[in-house]
Amino acid sequence: MRHLFILFTLCVSPVLAETVAIEGAKIYTITNGIIENGTLVMVDGQITAVGDNVTVPDGARIIDARGKHVAPGYMASYTYLGLTESTSDIFPNDHSANESGFTAAFDVKYALNSASPAIAENRRQGVTRAISAPSPSGDIFSGNSAVITLDNSVDMLVREGPMFAQLSGNRNVAFVRLRGIFDQVLDYERNKTRAMRGQSQDYLLSIADMEALIPVVNGDKKLVLEAGNVVEIRGVIALKQDYDIDVVLIGVPEAWKLASELAEADIPVIINVEQNLFPNMTLPGSTFSNAERLENAGVKVAIYNGGFSNAYYLAQFAGMAVAHGMSHEGAMRSITQNVAEIFDIDDVYGSLEVGKDADVVVWDGDPLEVTSNTEHVFVRGVEYELVSRRTMLRDRYLDLDDGKPFGMRYKER
């Protein structure tokens, strides 16, 4: 196994950023439509040209992509990448505050592990950026997330991400508690000196947790809030109006029922398009057409797949949204540009435009088809081999027809 780890480390090592021209491809720019038979040039990690009449720099490495499809690397909206290998209890868990006593103050950035084998597996299947988020802590607030890049750098943190929270249990209690916490954070910010002296009211949260929430109540940090049905969504819309917070909804299988209200309130949504059969009697409106109806109403939609270490299912879920009425363009945006805009990195990522980071993937077919495969994956202009622990184990044990018992075969290898 030690030899496998060493080989894995060597195989996923990238070459240095270089000048590359991808020629003859169908290019999904995301923001400027589709270019048939186009060329994309990347130099020193950035896109320097994209179009159907592009001059290729001297000395550039040429990738002949005739008949191929080129798109931005995908960005996953909700994962545990870099924090665990699986949701199984046998793996370390750095994504939950558990019984630590922290809620809002919990921050995943301190434990991010770029050497996690899940990084290479997701990257080889077209995911180049992600949100690494905390899991529920038992209270409303889960903690702070991180925007990460799926390269081999030791520091995979792009920037700090938003606060994550969820409405659970009795909705009346949840909203009363949430509003009470916001009011107390505002009071704490105005009266920090008294609070530190113990001369203020008893707070619902610790000082550390309230400090972490000050940017949220001031509108300087996004709050990603998990909700479900119409009642909860209406409550969140009112919460935004009353406190002027920057909120994003996640989950919300009944969001389509309030699509126009969400668009008017300028609240983006992150949805799991697989939710169709309602999980309980509070969500009877779950439907495959959630994405289509939200898109038609002008709501900014991002798609997540609920596979916290298997974010590469994004393409399959986006394709499922297309099968149930969402436009192909909207589905592509929902796993690229829309996610970048929601998490404030659209200045460097999300579309194939001049000046943006060269997160570029060459596919052998439509990027949303489950039968399509990646042929080249670039992260910030660096190409990575399409190798992961999964592919190496597959190749190692692919040919087992040698007539030997499995135990003997394993010992010899």
C-alpha cells in the first residue's frame, strides 16, 4: 500500500503552467454563448484569448479538440472536500463542530487537506472549484465555510466562505431563536466593553460565536441557510427584509412555489434537483421541475448533488435538470458561473473569458451527458493527469484472470 501511495503522489503531480491553445472545439463560454469550432488560449494560468478567429502564440502547445467540447471546470456548491474522505464514521471528521461548544465560530479552513484522495478523483472528473462547508452542529449555525481550488497546492484556500446554518425542528422556535440571536449580536457589537465586563444581558451564544456573526448581521458575510417548505422560505424572505442580511437558500424543494418572490428579494437558491418524492408531510411540493420554474422566474440557481465527497455527480444532476425542463445553458451556469457569483469569485472563475483563471476542461462529448469523459483538465492553467486512487486501484486489479487465489495474488503484488 505504501508503494501505491508513492505512485499515486507521483502520478497526480502537475506540469507547470504553460502556454496552451485548444483548437477546433465547441466552446461553452457560459457568459457569451457557444462558439462552434473555436480556439481558447491560456498563458501563465489565465485565459488570454477565446473565439473563432484567434491568433495562437508562437511556441504554444496545441491540443487538437475537433469534435470535442470545452467548458469551465465545475464548481460544487456544498461539499466536505478536504475535510473527510467519506460520511462513514470510520474516517476522520473535520467538518462538524460536534460537541465542541462552538457553532458560528467554527471554521473549516484550519483543517483543509489538499492531499485528500477525494481531491484528485473529483478533479479528474471535471470539478476544479468547490465550497467546503461545515455540517450541522445541532444548533442553527454550523460555522464558516471555505472556497477552495482543487489543485495540488498545499494551500487550497481561495477565500473564506459564507456562514452556513439550517432551520430544523420547530419552525417557530427556530425563527424566534434566529431573530433573538441577531438582535443580541447587534446589541453586543454596540456594547462590547460592557459585555466583556459581564455587565450586559445573558446571551444565547458565546462571545466567540457572536463575534463570528457580526459580519453576517452587518451584511458583509453571506448566510447560506437551509430551509424546506413555503412557510420556511417566507420566513427567510422576511428575515432578509427585517435585518438586511445577504442570504442564500439551500435545499428548498418547494422554492418554485415562491419563485417570483425569491427573484424580487434577490435571494439565490442552491437546490438538489433529485428531490421529487417528498421526504415527509411538510414537503409535499417536491418536484423535478423545481430548477426549471426557478430559472423561468429569474432566480439565480445553483445545483448541488448531496454527495459531499462525490461532487463530480454535478454534471449528472445538471443533466437531470435539463431533462425536466431547465435550459442547457441554465444548467451549465448552475454549476459554473452562478456558483461563482453566489460565492463572490466570478471575477476570476465561472466562465471562459479573457482574464479569468484557466480552469478549463476538454470533454469527449456533451459535458452534461453521463457517458461523456474528460480528456484534459486544467486548473489555473496547469494540466493534471486523469489519475486518482480509484483509477489506480481499478488498473491494479483489472486483470484478475491468472488462475491464482486472491490472497496469493495480493501477496505477490
